[in-house]
Amino acid sequence: MAVNAPMRIVRVELPDESLKTSRVLAGQRGNGYAVIVYFSRPADAFERMALEDELDIEFDDNDPMCAINRNTTLEVLENDIDGINATIDNAIENARVAREAAEEEDARLKELAKKLTRDLRSAAGG
């Protein structure tokens, strides 16, 4: 896999409760069901947040490559994969921007804390 390759869904799974027989027996109405998706690479914390917001998914706490959409269908994934990929690209870009802004603010705050400490020590005669 290329280092800068776009993140993509590379595998899907259905939990047992998503199978039609399970949904009927559980009295579930509607067409949506849970689909587990696996991404081509692990998502970092900023990417997980952005992807969860934009794709309405929840990442597995123990696997940054795995997430679940609790109300979709395999047909939605099949029929709109190009749109889903565009949403993934947008979420990853939003995550990059948010990460850079947070890192810049972290650096500013650290410098301000150092400056304030110097100023306070100087004012205290030390």
C-alpha cells in the first residue's frame, strides 16, 4: 500500500443480528441494519472523529481500522461507493485541518506558558 494512498473501505461484514431472519424474529422494522466496515489503514484520533461524524459510524475502540454503521444496507454501500469514498476523502481532509490547527494552538499555548513563567519570575525578582 502506498504511503499516501487514500483511505478506503476494503471489507464489510454483517453481524448475525443484521441477517434478515434475525431482524424478522427480533421484530425489527425498516430496511436498515448494521454493517461492519474495515478501512485500508488505521484511522488516527482526528480521523476517527471526522469519519464518525460524516459517515454516521462508530469505530471499534480496540481496532482503528474497524467501524460499524448501525443503520445502513449493503446495497447503499454497493450503489454509492463513489459518494462514500468522496465523503471519506472530505473527512480525512477535515481531520488534517483540525489536527494542524490543534497542533498550532498547542505550540502557541506552550510558548505562552513559558513566556508567562519568565515574566512572573522576572517580576518576582528571580
